[in-house]
Amino acid sequence: MLIDLNTEKNKTQRDIERIEEAIDQAIKVADELIRVAGEENQRLESGRPVTLDDLLVRKQKLSSEFDAFFKQFKAEREAFLYASDDKFNALQDRVQILAQTFMENANNLSQAMSANERRINAIMRAIRDNQDTGGLQTYGSYGQSSAAPRQARSIKPDREV
């Protein structure tokens, strides 16, 4: 808790500094979240399968910190009114940028998941096609069994092996 509003009617300069320090910390966290989400967006936009584990762990930690700030803000909203307009405006700007970055991030994640699903479907189709033709047995004129000749196939329809 930053300040007990019930016990203090006049805020000291130190109280105001603590409030503004909390806002500055929230801005730093927002800036880092924007950076991490931006890096994640760059990786996703490459169109290639990428690992995001390192970024997801960092993003989750930062999101928790940012959420904790806003819970504190909600609980002590009146105390935050003592902060300067510049601090509030800077925080509001970060929140808007962060919201836009996360919307872009969600869109990129959705596109990446669709691309991965298409890759998986193409691989599974190629495996099924290979099993359908490569594993069939044929029988000669005297009833003897012989495996059908196996042929290499590409999962890309326009490419020959």
C-alpha cells in the first residue's frame, strides 16, 4: 500500500514521490512488455516455425507485474491523483501502445498457429499418401506376394524427387 488516505489529509512530497515512482516503474514494465511483444511479433512474422519459450516466460512475468500495479492503482486510486499529469499521460500512452502491440501479437499468433496446422496437415497427408501406395502388396500371376515398388515423394506438389 502506498499511502493510507484515511490517516493523512495532506500529502507530503515524499508521498507524491512514492506514487510517481510506482508510475515510473509501471512505465518501465510497460516498455519492456512492448519490447518483448515486439520481438515475439518479429519472430512470428518470419513465417517460419520459431521457439517463443524464452519470450513467453518473460512476457508472463512482466504481465504479472503490470497487473499488480493496476490492482494497486484500483485499490488506491485517490492516492494516484497526486501524481503529475505528465506521469499519467506517459502511462496512458504506454497502455495504448501496449494494447496495440498485443492486438498485433494475438493476430500474429493466430496466423502462426494456422501456418503450423497447414504444415502438419501437409506432412500427415504425405505420410498417408506414402502409406497408401508404398505399403500395398501386389500379387503375381501365380499368386505370389510382392511389395509394390516404393517411390520417393515430395510434400510439395510442384517438386519432383
